Amino acid sequence: MAEERSSPENPWPVRTVARKIFDWINRLGDVWVEGQVTQLSARPGTSTAFLTLRDPSADMSMQLTAPVGVVRELQLTEGSRVVVHGKPHFYPNRGTLSLRVDEIRQVGIGELLARIERVKKLLAAEGLFDPRRKRRPPFLPNKIGLVTGRTSAAERDVLTNAHARWPGARFRVVNVAVQGVSAVPQILTALSTLDQDSEVDVIVLARGGGSVEDLLPFSDEALCRAVASCRTPVLSAIGHEPDSPLVDHVADVRCSTPTDAGKRVVPDVAEETQRVRQMRDRGRRALHGWVDREHRLLASLRTRPVLADPHGPLDRRAEDVDRLRERARRAVRNRLDSEAAGLTATRARLTTLGPAATLARGYAVVQLVTPGGEVGGVLRSTSQAPPGAFLRVRVADGTVHVVAIGGGDGRPMITDEHGHRSEEGGGGAEPGT
């Protein structure tokens, strides 16, 4: 019959819970566990040694018991990386969990390097080493975050060289453990704190040189991922030039030493002052060159005839205008004279050919006058003037009125108003008033 579930009305006693936990752990069986030794107690005269195994990437630990002979044979010390084989055991009376170890294998340098290489390939495959994701640190950061060991040579090198290059450099230093079991958790906390500080523009991880085991925290996968996820650019200055922990590949900038980090995190005030002076000199030379060039251009423009003697072209053009105006005046005058001569000749011809000149030579113009007194057309034939017709005769100095009468030879005769007669075809009628 299955055991009833616990409830407020039917709670389990402590012994029941302890027994169930004991049963669950016993079903786990044997396990292999890797970790770092943080505490070791192997008292003389005892057959059992007590150890604390810690996960370097997380704040978790486990108690171990092992034969003293196994511990002494391996010469384990605090900080050693080991792989143990054992069976978890729960003590119901004390409510504690322990791992009964029957075999311990110390992780050697070769194995550590192999594991670092596996983590390196994993991080590289995920793109954490890609140069395109790396950010350029600011030219002159407002404040520099420094994660390093307390009163360490690395801290002194970074601060001394940075202040020597830029005396006004501001730092926020966070001291952490840089080796051992507590290094990774403390560095992770320091990175998070500095990354959240709005005044910090760049973070420097600094540590002096050491063995592979000493630098092992800076190849931790969790630390590498934390550096990659930082919003603030990170400079890695771990160990010496030959040392290359994984955090160097993930950081935005790798510095060969803490001294190099102090030189690269801030500009050199002397160099920048010299650069400003050089730029000022270049600007001054460029400005002087431009002014000289423009001055020569103005001088060249001033030597041109149009600017050297601005009235000369105007005077020459004025002379041209006067000359052209005189030519136009002469042309107009000649044309007027020619037309006047032509008009005079035409007037002379008209005068010569006009009726007044003809009348002056003794001719007369005879016009028929109707009974109503209206003057008709010019008389061109004797047939147009029957006897008794009234005629108007125009001579050079006036007109006379006559009456046509018939002649003795049958030709009509013309008499004036006083009865004087003349035959047709004579030298014209006598002038009358």
C-alpha cells in the first residue's frame, strides 16, 4: 500500500523525511566528482580524512570522507584539483550529506591544459573570440575599474604607470582573490559591480605571473562568459607575455603585463601635448600658407590691366562710342542730304511738268460750266462746247468766263463776257478779268 502524501492534516515526522532522503540518495549509486580541495583534515592516528570539495565556478561545496592513506599518498593540499570516486551517504541523525570516497585522482598539468583546450574550442565555436565583437576602449575614460589582488604588484604597476602617463586618471579598485577556490566567485562579483557603475568606462583585470594552477581561475568558463557579456570594455592583463589564459582571448584588449595595461588604458599626457602642439603648428602653417596663396592671387589680380588702370578701357570705349556716333551722324547727314537733293529734283520736275508751268507758257484750261453754275470737266473737244455754252477759262494769273458762239466757217466761236470773239484753235482766249 502506497504511503499517503503529506498534508497539513497529515504531516510527516522528521524521521520519515530523513528516511526518504536516505532512500533517494542510496538509489543514486556511485559517482565520479571533480572539484577543488578547500579544506583538508587528516589527523595522525585516525583512519579517516575529512575534505571539503568546492566547485570553482559556483559557490557550492560538498563534504568528503576518505581513507587517510589515499590522501597522504597523493600529498593533497588545499587548492588541488581532484577527481574522486565514491558513493553519497546521508546521515539521518545529523541531517548531513557526505561522499564516501574510495578513490582519488589528482588532476595533473597535462589534464588541466587539455581541459582548458576543450573549453577554448567550445568558446571559439560560440564566437566569443571573434575580433568583430571586441569593442575599442575609450580614448580617455572617465573612471577606470581595476580588479586585482590586494596590495599586489599588479595593482601597483597599473596605478603607477597610468598616473605617470595621465596624472588625472581616476580608478575604482576592487580587490579580490586572484587564485584559489574563492577567486572566480569574487572576480565575477567584482565584474558585475563595476559593469553596473555608470562612471566606469573600462575595466582592467590584472594579475602578476604564476604557474598554470595559479592562473587557472582566469581560464574558467564562467569567468570567460561573464567577461564576454560585460557591457563595459574589458582589458585583460594576466601574467607575463608567455602566459595566455582564456580570458585574454575573450577580453576586448589583451595586455602583455599589468604594466602594459597601465600604459594602454590612458593616453600619455606628454605625447598628447606634443601632438596638440604639432597640430597647432600644422594648423598655423596651413593658415599662413592659405593667406600667402590668397595674397599672391590678389596681387596677380591687381596687376591685370583691368584693375591696374580701370579708367583706360572706359576711355577707349568712350572714344569708340564717340567715333561710332560721329560715323552715325555723318551717315544720317549724308542720307538726309541725298534725300533732300532727290526731293529738290523731284520738286523741280514736278514744277516743270505741273499745270502752272504750262499755263505760264500761254496755255489755258477750259472747263464747261453747267447752267446751275457748277464747273464741269476740262473741255477736250469743240463738240463739248455747243454755241451758247458757258465756259470757264483758267490762265496763269486767273480765270475768265466766256460764252461759246458759232464761227462763219461753221466752227464755233468763243466770245468773252464783253462780246469779243476768237476762233477755236487760236492762241487761246484773251485774258479777261
